[in-house]
Amino acid sequence: MFIQANESAKCYQENIVRSVADANIGAIFGWGFAPHHGGTLQFINAMGLEAFITRSCELAEQYGERFQPAQIVLDMAAKGEVFSDD
């Protein structure tokens, strides 16, 4: 889940997807991300950006840099933001 969510954040950061909703729906219908989480970016929001960063960094230490949190997640956490189309 963490790699999928992080990759969605990178796609949002690079304007590959145009909205948070597009990323969430695309993850659910595109590759079957767990729908009860509301999509990948909603998973990050629900977990909390700081908690997502902490766990991602732990996983990166153990399994490699592919788990490092996307820059947009780090930037948003520093500003107290969440993924939202509002």
C-alpha cells in the first residue's frame, strides 16, 4: 500500500493526474487499491501525513529507497496540508 500511495503522490506532484479524486479513483479502478481506504491519496490523509512519512522512512531503511516519501508529501506535512481538491 505504501509504494502505491507514494507513487500516486508523485503522479499528483508531476501533474500526471489532474486532481486528488482522479488519483483516488484511478487507484481503485485501475489496479484495485483497497476501496475501503478511499484511494491512495485518501489513505495518506487518513493515516496522517506525518505518520505516513514516519512509516515510509522505516520501510525505506529496511527495504530500500523506493519507500522514501514523495517530496510533495514532505512539503505538505511541513505546511500542515492534506490532499484535497478544495
